[in-house]
Amino acid sequence: SHTPLKDDQRSFVEMIEQSAQSLLRIINDILDFSKIEAGKLDLETRPFDLHRCVSHAAKSLAARAAKKQIELVLNMEPDVPSRLLGDPDRLRQILVNLVGNAIKFTSQGEITIRVAVAHGPPSHTDYTLHFSVRDTGIGIPTDKQAAIFDAFSQADVSTTRQYGGTGLGLSISSQLVEMMRGKIWLDSEIGVGSTFHFTATFAVNPHPVQTEEDRESSI
């Protein structure tokens, strides 16, 4: 028969779950990195709802932020379009990587996700959007910033020991951004925080058809 878990048992179960999730993230990172290195990773182009995509990415990490008593803020500029053509799964992956890192390296304060239009119709055929993730975390030394997007790279060895991770997330994100015809960069100050920026280009969805997210929400 099933009985409620005692406090120590619940703690062990939570540790096992967290370890399993960490291992899964590492495996997925290594698989993605291998695909990119082999030139086997392709982006999809399909209709999607940008607002819903970004919102889902933020909501998936809200519990982790709340557990550390960090406020997670989403700021979507009014002129940001919703119906676009692109790969929402890979966009979500970039955002989850950046926001996940921000949560990991922030002990107090807030994390802000901002989305704005860099340029778009009518002067341009496609939309180029500017995404940023700002935190109030530990910051990154100036001399380490250039290498932070390299594979297996973190700020220093002590960072790996204290916070864990493979150092692949930012490298994968950087290469995904490049595939989206964008660029990625950061502003950071030790003890003040970091802001990771990236741009990505998406085609305009010319047909008001249902996206996959629309169909899922209507089931």
C-alpha cells in the first residue's frame, strides 16, 4: 500500500528527480552539439505564435525562479508581431538556456526577458527581433566574456564546481542564433549582473492559419 512520504524520503526523491533532469539536459546538449558539429541540425519553418512561445518558455522556468525568490518579468513591446514563420522549439531552447543560466547565477533580485522589433515591414521583408535576458547576478569578468560562447567554456573552474553545467548551452544557443540569421552578445558587470542579447529573423506568416499551439490549446 502507498503511504505519504516522510520528509527525508521526499528530499531524496527530489534529489533523484533533479539529478535525472540535470543528466537529461546534459545528454540533450551533447546530442545537439554533435548534430551542429556534423551539420545535421536543421531549423524548421512553420507557423507559430511568438507571444505564446516566449510566454511558455518563461512559465517553464517560473517555478525555479520562485524557489530562489527571484522575480521573473516578461516585457513584450506592443509592436512585436505574433504570427510568424520559424522554428519555435529552437527559439524556446535559446530562451530557456539564457533564462536558466540567469536563474543559476542570480541569488537575489530579478530577471527580465524583453522582446522588441529591431526592424521589419514595410521597410524589410522579414522581421528581425531583439531579445534580451537581464539578470542581477554575479556578472562575468570582462576578460572572460569573449570566450563565454565557446564550447565547454565557463567563466572559470570554480564556476563549474559551484554551479555545475557542461558549458555547452551558450555555444549551442550562439550557433542556433546564427542559423536564425541573427547575432548574440552580452553586457556584464561583476556584482551587478549580466544582459544577454540576441537577434533572430523570422518570415511574416501571410496566412491566418491555426498554429500548432492554437490546435493544442483548443483540444
